[in-house]
Amino acid sequence: MNLFKPVLNRFVKIFRERSHGEMIEMLLRERKVFFGDNSVFVETGCGVSTISLSKCAKELNASVYSLDYRSEKCDDLKLRFGDQISNVQFVIGDSLTNLPVIAAKHKIDFLFLDSAASAMHTFREFLICEPALNPEACLLVDNAALPDEKKLLSPVRKGKILVPYLLASSYWEVRAHPRSGDSMISAILHKEPNFADPDYEHPEYIDNWQAYFNKTI
């Protein structure tokens, strides 16, 4: 028996490879060839991520919207980082109320969902923004993972509805980042419908019709 195995498993489970900000910077720099001038980046839930989003937006000549219902959190970020995040437009209030206004005015190139710890709230935020996403837009969701992922940094409840939706879509290419942020998934919106995986079925979701007929025939 390997006495170190439980300790090793625990270490792997909690080890974070990238912070929220590092993950955002990595994705935006990977995707920069798809961003034109005056691209629009949107996040729900401000914080450390806002600093990285602001930094990349300056590099890429993009606009940034950061939505949060807590005005004191936004005020604290402004006080601490000042000119460093002067290009960020903070929007205070319920994201489900404010996102439609942004989506009606802009096409969105990068969307980071990290607000309420609710699968339905996150899914509703996405549904509001999806029609406004540009082709080749990038989505990042915190507290999210593929259904069969075992080693996680959080309960991943924000992605419980959205991730299966993305996996079932032929237009979204989904990648897992279980050791980034608080466990994340990213996804790219493609022009061609070539990205659904018909073989991807988690055991909880499988329709066991073949077994049923094998028993009855």
C-alpha cells in the first residue's frame, strides 16, 4: 500500500495552476488575432479578474464592462488600483437587468461569467449575451467543469446547466481548466457547426434504450 497516495491525491486536488487573472490573460492573448479594434470584453462579478481584463483591454484597444451588484466592491477596486483600471466601465446592480442593455448596444468578443453562485443565474446571464457574441468570441466560466471531472478546486455549481448546454452545441468548442481559478471551462464560438461530440455522454445523462430492448426482446 502506498501511504503517500492519499496525501498526493489531496495535493493534486487543491493545487491551482493559474489564478483567475492569469487565465484571462492567457485566453485573451491566445485569441488576440480574432479581436478587431474596439472589441468589447464583459465580466459579471468584479475582483482580481478586473485588473487582468483591464490590462489586456489596453493592449488590445478593447472596451471593458464589469458588472457587480455591490457598489462597495467596485469602489474599493477603484480606490486601490485607480488609473490602472480607469478604462473599466463599472455597472452596478443585477446582472440580469444590466446585461441586456450592454448586449443591445454591443457585439461581445470576450465574456467572463463569475457572479452569483447559482447555475440558473449563470445560465440566464449566458442566454442574454449569446445572441450578442461575435463569431470566434471566447467565453470563460468560473466554478465550472466537465461532468466527469474528479479533481476540482470548488463545487463548480455555476456551470452545472451551462456546461451541458455548451457540450451539446455544435458551434461551441469547450475546454476544461480544472486547476485554474476555482475550476473553469472556456469555450469558443465557431462559425461552422463542427464541434458537438456525439460520443460525449456522462453516465448520469445516458438514455439506456439499448439495455431496455435487450431485456425485452
